[in-house]
Amino acid sequence: MHDKFIPIKEVTLKNNCPECFNTQGLRLTFKQRFIETQFYKSITADIKQEINCNICHSIIYPVQWTDDIERVVEYQKRAFTPKKTSRYLKKASWIIIGLIGLVFLAFVITVIYPKL
Ligand SMILES: [Zn+2]
């Protein structure tokens, strides 16, 4: 099973990086959780934000966010539209559903028409 957060949107921030104080490096990334199993693929409603600095290559964790960064993140959150959640079954699921259907049908036929 693959369970991963896929980047959906990236925003360049003009805030100072809390690590290197550069104003060119911060990138806010919105990620959405995707789940893929053998049987289905699913887009979930789980969203997370991550801030990275391209200059000093650090991940800026929420504890390091300044008030300014928090404000911008809040603003960007409101502007962000996540992908619609969805789930679709893969071929393996349909084959199993088909097999269960056949077994069920065979069962019903032998129970209802035992004399045939
Ligand atoms: Zn930095």
C-alpha cells in the first residue's frame, strides 16, 4: 500500500527564512494525502503544509514560524483548493467483485433449484 502526500500547490513566500534570514528562499507547499492499494486508489481530504527554504535547504517546522509566516500560511490556506476526494476501484477489485457475484449466483441457483 502506498500512502503518500503529493504536492498540489507551491507558493513562494517573501518572508525571512528563520534559519538563514534570506527573503528569497521560502516555499510553502500544500500536500494532499493519496492512498493507493492493490485494489483502489483514493484521494483523501488530509492536507498538510510544509515550508522549505531553497537557500539553506532546511525544512521550517511550524514551531519556527514567525507571526508573519503564520499569517501568510493562514491566508494561503484559505486560497487553497484541494483536489476533490475520490476513490476508484482497480481492476483487481472488479475481478473479485465479479467472482463473489458468480459464487453468490451459483449458491442461489443450487439452493433455490436443488433439483436441476
Ligand atoms: Zn533559509
